[in-house]
Amino acid sequence: MIATSGEVAETVREAYRRDGVVQLKVPEAVRELQSEFLRECCAWLDRFAAVNVTPQRLPDVLPTIERSTVGRLYKVSRRFPAAKQLASHQWFCHVAARLMETNLVSCCHFVNIRMDLPREQTYLLPVHQDFPFIQGSYNGITVWLPLHDTPLLVGPPAWIPGSHRGGVRAVREQRYGSGPVPSGGRSFEIAVPGDYADSDFTSVDVPFGSALILSTLVLHRSQPNRSQIARVNLQLRYDDALAQESFERNYPEGLYLGDALGTTYPEYVLGA
């Protein structure tokens, strides 16, 4: 379902409660900030890669740039003003409040930028939930926001509809950044991943100007980028500042700021 960018209708909330995912059109102010973020990326590339590129052509050009340079851009771009403005934009806060059914929203510190190059497998994540990494509220949401048209060929995420209703799944936890490819997403493994191997995953085209809203508990996975362009998107996260579980555990900061799930929510970690 693609909803309009106005008031979050009851039909949208019903679809979200049922599936754990809904697709929304974003307002013009959000699209302008998305374009501004791309302009900031282009300004950085002009300085450090001697690449003069327009925002519209950035996904086409990124695969031609040395991977280590793209990695530096990925790292610094999380700090760009437009990324921070998007992460606390009033429209996303409004949508989050309506879907979480709360009066006070918490904006996650961590703004995740993804720049997945064609046929690149290294950074793809298997089936997982966002909660073990973010450790916000059980009713938290993730906004998957593309910076350009992202049809199925480019590889938007795939999810299991309704899987959020099963709550937090038990995981095996590894040291943050361990393994051949340091990654927060790879710091956890669903304890019984085989349970979902034959599940019916869903994915949809996500055009520029729209966003996927996912429950922090919905089971989802990365999809390969089979196109010739880079897949560039932002992942913005919001939680319920009035959630009792967060209050009782003194508002964990999440693994990205050093709070291990085995310490904050040990009941979900095997062997904790």
C-alpha cells in the first residue's frame, strides 16, 4: 500500500499493524532534503575524488569510484546536515508517533547510510530484526528512504509480513565489529535462522519520493543489487520515548554506542 503524504489514515495504521511494513509517499520538504543530501555527497566527491557529478547521476557514478573512497564517503555522510535534518524531520516524527501510538517520539542518534554497489555481496545482511542493534522500544520503527528510484532489480529490502507480531527473536551475540567484515548488523544472528529459510519474503519497488516504514521487530533481509547503479538510501529510526521497557532499563543507547544486548536485554541472548 502506498499512502499519501498527509494525515496517517486508519487504513494505513491497520496495514502497518497487520504486516509490520507500509509504504508512504513523502512530502516535498523531505524530497528537497534528500536532494540536498545528494548535493552534499557530490561536493565531497569533487574535493576528495576529483569527480564532478550531479546529484541525479550519483548512483551511476559511484560504481566507477575506488571502493575505499566510497567507504569514506559512506562514513562521513552520516554527519552531513541534510542527513541530520531528515533524521529529526517533523513529518517522520509525526508518522512515527501515529504508527507507534505514542505522544512522544525519540529520534535515534544513528543515521545509517547505505551505498551498495552492483553485485556486491560483502555487506548484505541475512534475516534479522533491527531491535537487537538499536535497543529502542518494542514498537519502534525504521524508515528505509531511497535517494533515487529503487526497483526490485536494484534490491530494496525483503521482509516477512506479519513477523513483527512474534516479538523479539532470540539471538546469538558476537563482539561488535568482529568477523571479516565489521558490521553492527552482523553482530547478531537469529538463533534458529533455518526457521525462516522457506518463509515467504515480500519486496516492492520503492521509487524516489516514497519510503518504507518497517517495525523494528519485522524480520527482513538485504537483497542483492543486480543493476548497474549503486543503491543509495538512508535508514532513519524512531522509538517511543514513553515506552515502559525503555524507562525501566534506563534508555539503552544501542550497540552502535556500546550497549551490548546481553547486558541490556539478556533474556533475548542465548548464553547471556
